[in-house]
Amino acid sequence: MHVAGDGIDQILAPRSDVTVGDWLLLDQSDPSQSELLARKSLLKRRAPGKELQVQLIAANIDTAFIVSSCNQDFNIARLERYIALVLEAEITPVILLTKPDLTAEAEGYVSEAARISPDVEVLSVNARSQAPREMLAPWCKPGQTIGFLGSSGVGKSTLTNALIGHSKIATQAIREDDARGRHTTTSRRIHLLPEGGLVMDTPGMRELQLTDAASGISGLFADLEELAAQCKFRDCSHRAEPGCAVRAAVEAGVVDPERLARWRRLTEEEAINSASLSTRSGKRGPKGKAARKALRAKSGRRYNTP
Ligand SMILES: Nc1nc2c(ncn2[C@@H]2O[C@H](COP(=O)(O)OP(=O)(O)O)[C@@H](O)[C@H]2O)c(=O)[nH]1
Ligand SMILES: [Mg+2]
Ligand SMILES: [Zn+2]
């Protein structure tokens, strides 16, 4: 792993407990003993494949831009998955839709994304233009770290290049047939912005399995959780039980049945992953509290983006 700092620029042996964005108190005499400093935030997921392991994605991000494009990549369930991951870490999520220049339907994508949560801001920008720098400036202040998350090919490296002001990172044309990108960004790096902030490009994650993300999910689906608290049975699955407040809301047209299905899928998957992961800490905070607080704190603050 690469460490950089004031007068420091060196390669250390990788450590499984350290990820991109981490701060170390470097021990020059024995670098392997460098102290890992407390993190402001940590993004992690269940490692892809059969192994039951947690994979660290990035540390100390303040704002995570969940990047998707105005094309076949756009998927509400996947965006929700990323938002839950980000909220779990008490990071502010912002949805960023790229490639509005390649479609006449950009507005439709933006309004669909805006329906995910009234508390999650949605932006749309042509990553290849001059616009990202000015548009993202409110989040790129000194001391602030932003990160780009999303599938391959959506423009994360292009956005990073736009912010750092030159083409430091290779980007690659996506395959036209399915809008999928190739994995050009293989390592995760952090870059210092001219304005003083930090930006992290991340490789596309083909499979994002949530683990220990119950409060992130609760934060995003707080309205459904509140309804569920009114169900007759505490363990109501909201399928066929009598006295189900959630189903009643669906029947009254207040809750979108597809959103209910996505919430259920995410909750069930998260519970399975969290229960089976050997690294599970065993303790969980009050459900949803932290994530809800993160959303509330955020919604009071309005960013003046163009
Ligand atoms: N027209 C257009 N092309 C874009 C936009 N964003 C990304 N691209 C192109 O999409 C391809 C994939 O971008 P890249 O940054 O490598 O995606 P990454 O895998 O998310 O890092 C490249 O050819 C980019 O030039 C956009 O907003 N508009
Ligand atoms: Mg990339
Ligand atoms: Zn119910």
C-alpha cells in the first residue's frame, strides 16, 4: 500500500485492517507497527464469492456520490443498496447521474431517482464536460473527502479526472450493447484536489452484498419501519398477517408495493449475511437511529448547487 504525507511518499506492506482513505501515524523505524488512527467513517461490504468475509471499501469519506448513468445502468434497487451502505457508515449520500448528454430522457431519470428519498439529493452532470468541478465544489472543501461509488463504466474515473484537473486515471469506453464498463480502475486511490479536498475513485463493484447494514436500511426506509411498528405482530412479514399496517398502506395506495418488495429483499439479505459472517461483531446499535440522525442532520442543510 502507498502512503503519502508531509515529506512522506512510500510503499508499505499491505495490511488487512487498513484501506484507502485511512490515516496512519507512521512509525519510521518499523512501518508495520504504524498506528491506524480512528476513522470518521468506514464503508464495507460482504466480499463477493462464497467466502464469508467482510471487505473494506474505503475509510473517512464525508460525502459519497453514488454514480449511475442515464442509460441501462440506472436501477432503483441498486441505488437503494448503495444508499443503505453509505447511510450505515453515517456518510452523506448524493445520487449523481452521468451521461445526460447521450439521451433525451435525462429529466425522467432524475425525477425517478428523486423519488428514492426526499433526503437524498440528486444531481445530473456530463462527466466529460467542465461542469463537474463547479457542481461538486460545495462538497470538495478543504478537510472534506468525497468518494465515487457505482458500477463500472458510469464515469467515476472521468469525474475524478475532471476534479483533479487532468487525466491522471485511465478511463475506458463502455461496451455499447449493455452499457457495462470494463474494470479499468483496479486499485483504489485518493487524490488531493487543487481546492484542498480529497477525492477517491473506486473500482466498479459488480456485486454489492450488504452486511451489518440494518441501520442504513432503516434510515432509507424509515417510513416503512414506522408503519411496521404499528403491525399487530412484532415479527410481521407484511405478507398475509392480519393487522398489518404496511399492507394496509400499500392497499391505500400510500406505499409503492415495489418499494416494499425491495425493502423486504434488502432486509432479508442483510440479516442472512450479518448472521453468517464470522467477523460479525455481535453488537448492533439501536436500529436505524444513527442513519436517521445522519439524514436529519443533512436535510436541514441545503447546498447551493447549480
Ligand atoms: N458522453 C458522456 N460520456 C461519459 C460520461 N461519463 C463517462 N463517460 C464515458 O464513459 C466511459 C466510462 O467512464 P469511466 O470514467 O472509465 O467509468 P468508471 O468505470 O466508472 O470509472 C468513458 O469512455 C467516459 O468517457 C458522460 O457524462 N457523458
Ligand atoms: Mg474507473
Ligand atoms: Zn406488517
